[in-house]
Amino acid sequence: MPITSWAESDRPREKLLNKGVNVLSDAELIAILLGSGSRNESAVELAKRILLGAENSFHKLARFTPAEFTRFQGVGEAKAVTLVAAMEIARRRSERQSDAAVLVRSSEDAYELMYSQLSDLNHEEFWVIFLHQSNKVIARKKISQGGIAGTVTDVRIILKEALLVSAPAMILAHNHPSGNLEPSQADINITRKIKEAAEMLDMRVLDHVIIGNQKYYSFADEGQI
């Protein structure tokens, strides 16, 4: 039965207008983004199938590409782009909120600051958090981006960026899309290389945080830095 045949109080759009957004289910929210279903199912039924494909996890749904959305019958390019854009808006909102935590006093603070930026990616990215002497955040900068297996990081770029913002300290951060948090030998080597180079310029590398599967690994906490 198409949504237009439903009682007005049960239609997602009307429900939102009359009762507020908080009463809508996850599927109903996605159905509003979809706008319509297909010949064989309503937008809500299509939304439920999409959610099921992501194991009912918004965290996993946020990692879907437009091509992955269009694999669902009833989802064309326009609907796929709308869904990806909505997920990106949610991620950026979370990122802006995390920036309010301007002091990084622990590995957990660093994780919270970088989680929204790195947690939903299907590829690796390497970032640096530049800090004042007081551990107040000066800036965050993406240094490199790679594939699923890794990314190449240039020490010179990191030091150049640190000098540009006059940062006496920094925290390194990157993600493991696989969810395996164990640092690779390459991770260990680049951490040591950056730390030694920074010390030559009177800068400190306080930590290197690896993010994946909603958890993190801290070089500092594990005594590796």
C-alpha cells in the first residue's frame, strides 16, 4: 500500500509536522530523504531494507557510497546522493561539536576530537592535531589520504604545518578501516621518525592515536612514544 493511502497521522512527513521529528523511527526518517519508494514497496519499506543492509547501524550506513546505495532496487542516483549528503551533514555536525573540546589532556580527548572525522571512512587518512603548550587545540590538519591498506605520510609536511601555526606540540592520528587497532610496523616506524624530527625543532609528539571500529589505540597509553 503506497504511503499516500495511509492515514495522514501515519505518513512520515505529516507525522513530523504534526508530532515532531523525535517520534519518527529510523526508517521513517530515511523514507523522508528518499521521498518515494518503488512500484512494489513504500518509501518506508525501502528504508527498512536499506537499514537492514547496514545491519540497522547508522555508523555502517554512513560508510555507504552512492554506488552501494544504488544496489537497492528503488534507489537511483538522485536518492543515493541525497542519502550520502545527509550522512555527511550528520558527520560534520558531530565534528563541529567535538571541536568545542579545545583542550586535549588525554588519549580519550584526542579520540573524541578525531572520531567523527575518521570513524566512517573506507580508506586511511593521516591527521595531526597541533597544540599550544597548554594542550589547547590550535588546528587539525589532514596530511595524507590513501587506500584501504595504508597511506604515505611525509614528515616534512607535518613539520612545515607545525611551524606555520607555531605549534610546540602535536598528536598524530589515523584510522584503520579494517577495525584492527594493532599498529603495523609502518605505523611504529613513522611515529618514531616524526617524533625524532620534531625534537630537532623543539616540538613534542605527545601521542599517536589509531581509530577503528568505534575504539582506539594510543601509543602513549601503551608506552610506545
